[in-house]
Amino acid sequence: MTDFLEAATVGKAFGAVIINKQTGEIVGWFKIDLSETPEVVGEFGYWIGEAHQRKGYAYEITRGAFDFAFHVLNVTVMRARARLYNDASLKLLEKLGMTCVGSERFWTPARERYEDCTFWEYEKPRR
């Protein structure tokens, strides 16, 4: 958490709490981490509480975050990763129009283990 707070302080990370608009209940979180390679790349991640999954929260926040990233932060590519067997996340990434660019074992700090993940990208639409 300290790394995220430090990155957010210097404008290299952005976080959001996801709430139910009717009740104000927190249902999850969303974040974008920025890197420059030399273009600006955003990598996003999210978590939706189990009781709130499959209700469109992840799709809604991600669509808004893409707009924010491309038009405010000047991101050229958004990236994400998902566990190989997380069907809901894989379907979401496909629905967002992202392209799978590979897979590999990845250290997952929250679970303190390596997991097989797929990596996805979505390029900023050209006008």
C-alpha cells in the first residue's frame, strides 16, 4: 500500500473506490498505475466484493477509466492481467475490446504465490 500511496502522490497512480449509487455501499476498488516506456502506459486492476460481482461494476468503472486515461492522462496503451482461470475477468477484458498478448507465471503479492496469468492490451483509439 505504501508504494501505491507514494506513486499516487507524484501522479503515477490513481485509485478509486467503487460504490453502489443507490446505497452508497462500497463494492470494490479500481486503480491505474502509470509508466513511461517512452509513451505513457496505464495498467489497471480492480477488485469487486463477492456479493457484488456480475452486476456490471467492473465494466462501468473500466469504461470510465479508459476515457480518463486516454483523454486526461494521455495514456497510449491500457494494459491488464488476469488469472488464466478467472473466466469473469477474461470475459470482461474481451468485452472491453482488449487483445490478449501473452501469458506467463506472475508473482501475485495479495496471494503470496505465483499464478498463471494472461496479459491484455488496448491501444488508444486513433482519430
